[in-house]
Amino acid sequence: MVELIVKVFISYLIGSCMGAMIIGRLKGGVDIRNMGSGNAGGTNALRTQGLSFAIGVIFIDIGKGVVGASFIPELNIFFINEVSVISREALGIYCSIAVVFGHIWPIYHRFRGGKGAGTFIGTLLVLSPSLLIGFILLWLIVLVLSGFVGLATMTAAATIPIYLGIFILPDNQLLFIYTFIMAVCIIFWHRSNIKRMYEGSEHQNRSMMIFSKRSISDNE
């Protein structure tokens, strides 16, 4: 139990290291939470600061997901002498939840973080690369059809637990629970995107769309 608590806490602290804030400080104190959509994630970084800034943010956010899901569960902590009573699979899931929650509610930044998608992707890279491939493919399909990054992210995240529930359960129950929790969190934190799409004010990447209509662009 001590091992679980300590490693989950470490994962949360790692998740709280925001890529947007780290790169922002290196760029002279830029805080993208006060710009654009107000989200400390890769999409807002790209729109407000450009490609190089966004790449740094995405690299850090995905990287800490990898660390939380892979390295922290295997970490040897000198003061923990008890025999582990939790499987490495379960520990990886708990640490993954913690690192994503750290990204969403970072203790270092007054609990104002991102929406969790990038860090979730990092954990999937470790927990299930095949699911990550499906996530990315579906994300790209929805993006090129709709032009909405938020919609693509929500759809891809929601599809994973649905797929696991239909085709995989009762196997991999922990992975199903994890992806279900992440899907709920990601959709919840994209509620402002849902509202803007309903109102017709959400940013749409028409350059990414296959079936973009020139007539629509001309009227904007």
C-alpha cells in the first residue's frame, strides 16, 4: 500500500509539470492560459505561439505520460521494504491516472492545467500501443472530416472504452476502467469546445478538411 501511495503521488507531481509552462518560461514568461482558448495544451500553443513552441509542449506532455505509465511503476524506492501486493499492471494504471490528473490539476500552477489528451496519449504508448494507433487513426479521420480538433479528440477518446467493452471484456478490465475514466475526463474538459461548436464559434481547421467548401470560407 505504501508503494502504491508513494508512486501515485510521484506520478501526480510529474504530471503537474506543464509543458506549456516550462516552454513558456524558456520563451520569456509566456503563459498561454491567458491567450486563445485559455488551455495549457498543444493545440492552443500552436495557435497562439507557433509550431516550435507547440512541439515542445506536446513532447513534454506526452513524455510525462510515458514516464508515469512506464518508469514510475518500476522505480525502486529505498525506504519501501514491504513486499508488493499490487501487480505491475495495476500499478501502471494507477500511476497513469495520477499523471493525467496532475496535468489537468497541476499543483504547481494553482490547479489550472490542460485537458489531459496529450498525457493520456503518452500513457497509451506504454499501456497499449495498438490502442494508440487506433486512437490516432480515428483522430485523423474525424479531423479531416470535421476540421474540429476538440471533436476529433473526444471521439477518439470515447471510442476506446466502447471498443474494449464490446470486443475485449472481460479481459483487460483495468485498461477498460482506465480508458473509460480518461474518456469521461477528456469529454468533460472539452465541454467549452462542445458549447462553441453548438454556437458555431469553435475554431475550424478548414485547411485540414477533405471536403471543405470554398463557399463557406468565402463567407467568413
